[in-house]
Amino acid sequence: MTTFSISAVVLLGILLVVFIRNKSIKLGYTLLAVLFGFFLAKTSAAAPIQTFLTQIATTVNQITH
């Protein structure tokens, strides 16, 4: 069995590009979301969010194996 891992940042970046190209999301909203994420990463909320996302990834990984 082969395990494939991809960074959440890369995955979200790909999704943003797809949404922009399909005109599902406008460039201004995309920039707002990117800036929000950038500044959110500098707050004390970053650690709990990272823990939550890690737990979700672990759970999904256990379900798929």
C-alpha cells in the first residue's frame, strides 16, 4: 500500500487557483482570505487550529486504512 501525503497549504492553494479560474470566487475575496489566514497564523488561535486540523487528518487517515 502506498501512502500519499500533501500539505494543507498546497491543497488549499490549488483549490484557490481552481476557484479563481472557474470564476467561483473573485480575486478580491481570495486576497482577503489569504490575508486573513496570514494574520490569523500570527495569533494565539494558530496552535489550537493546527491541533484541530492534525486531529482531523489523523482521523481521516485511520478511516482510510
